[in-house]
Amino acid sequence: MAVQENVRAGPAMNISQGDCRAIFDAMSDAILIHEVTTGEILEVNRGMCEMFGYTPEEARGLRVTALCGGEPGSQLEPALSLLSTAAAGSPQVFEWQARDRAGRVFWVEVNLKPIRLGGRESVLAVLRDIDRRKQAENALKELFNAGFENVTIDLIYGIPGMRLQDWAANLDFTFSFDIKHLSAYHLTFEKGTVFGKMLEKGVINEIDEEESSALFNLLIEKSEKAGFIHYEISNFGKPGYFSKHNSNYWKQVNYIGIGPSAHSFNGYSRQWNVSDVKGYINSLNTGKTFFESEELDTRDRFNEYIMTSLRTMWGIDLEYVENLSGKFKDYGLMKKEDKYLILTNQGKMISDNIIAEFMMPGDE
């Protein structure tokens, strides 16, 4: 993203200053254009100003070297070598360490393309902040270097603005490490949260069903290719590395919780301890009750069984639901294995709706 004389030889898109600003204002990525021979920044958009902390007036006239996060030579050499290829008409993408006005050093992904801005031979650079990905990469390397072998990663997808190629890159990055388990959750909007408030104000929109399905299918495809078993709707594990803790919940195994806020379950009732540490200790020392509990009736137990078991690769016992299974099998949403009914990949995409159909209704 700096000076390179031989960029002049390549073809370039020609754009006027006025058209440039109109296009830039409609784009959310950080974008700047700098002159080839001097490295002078000629034009920026709002996203670039927000990323680096400069006003448009301050940014125009700076040299791109002012945005370097390290020694100019070490940071710009990769860009210089790629600019030659970019000048031939092929956009180039690479990672670059930047520095904002406040001195924060962070990583960005840079997409370069030669253009002509107002008759001046220039380079258009689209920047995307990938600093968190870099931090995650370094943390994972440290884990493996320290000797940890059983590592799990959590991912969120379905984020507004997430493209299929973005999700593919996240998954490829994840599976480039020798992790044993992956939990991947589709973003949901809850009232009172940051995303919930942004959704209410119309700042962001939920992705549509088609996009959501494409992201989910890609998750299944890439995880299976990487040797993972899709054992629960949001969880994938290498053989022998399923989550024992969560699997016990999904299989309705009894458990006892010890300590403040801990929960216990015995198949017929559930209890939860008081959350206050001092109150919990005082109750134990004085023989007072330190928990609340609820008895689960037949309907409660059946619905919990459906809700947890149907999300897993083990499915639900046909003896409980034979009268409801036909229509879902006919539409390819469920399949029968031995005496169990299991969601297909198509069924998993609308699992909440299917689960609701199996639930035993309450008293009106």
C-alpha cells in the first residue's frame, strides 16, 4: 500500500473525484485511495476515518506510511511486491499491520486495485479490521505451544453484513488448527442487548432465511470435511471429543449441583441453589434450606425430553412419538434409524418449528 513505479504499466479503472466520493459514502468498509508515486492519500471514506481516527481533511494529504503499525520497510514490503501483480489487473489481498491516530496498532485485511483518480495513477485500498482474528490466532498458537491438545472454539454466524465468503474464511481459519470441538451458534436478537437495540432502531437487519440456510449448510459441509461429527445442532466434535457436560443435559442424565447458583436434576424434579455466596454458606451452617425446587409433571418431562433430545444425533425414541412422525419423514425433515427419529440436515434448519409440533400442550 505504498509507492511503486512499475504500477503505471498496468490497466486501471478511471474515476472522477465527485463519483468517487458518492460511491465511497455508500460503502461501509474502510476505503482510501493513494497516489502510486508519492503514496499521498487522495481520497477516503467515512469508514476509513472511523477506523483511523482522522477527519477527511486530515487524512487527505497524509502518506500511507503514516498509517503503518511497524517499521515502514517491514510493513510495506509485502504490499510493494503485490502491487506489481495488482497493476496487471488482478486485485490483491493481504494482511497489514496499521496504526491509528491514537497510536493503536491493529491488523487489517487490504484489497488493492489500481485505478486512475482525476487523471492521477493511484491505488484503491479496501481495508477490513481483522485484529480480533489476529488476537484469536495468537491465543490459539500459544495454547498449542503450551501443550494443550483438547481445544474447543466457539463461533457466531448470521451476523448482519456477514457474507458467505466471510463465514467460509472463518471456518477455514478455525479448521487450520488441530481443535477437537466446535460450537457454532446463529446470532439471535434479544431485547435490551446492543444488537437488539440496533435492530429496533433499524440500524441493522436480520439476515434472511436463504442466507441463514447457506451459512448453516456451509458449516455442516466444512466441519464434516474436517473430520467432525455433527452431534448436536450447534455442536461438532472429533470422535471421542463430544462435550460430556452438555451431552449429559441432552441425554437427560441426572446431575447434582454444588455451590451458589448451581442446578440439580434427578429426572423428576429440578432445584437451584441461592446465588448469594454468604447466604449459601450461612444456610449450610444453620441447617436452613439453601435452594428452590420444582416438581416436573408428565408433560414437563416429555417436553424437556423432546426439546433436548431432538437437537442431537441420537434423536427421540419412536415409542413416544410414533403418531407424529409421519409428516416430517414425508417431507425429508426427519429420518428413522432403528427405533429412533432423527432430524435430517434440512430438518435441523427449522428445528424449533419441528420441536414445537412434538411438544405436549399445556392446560388451556
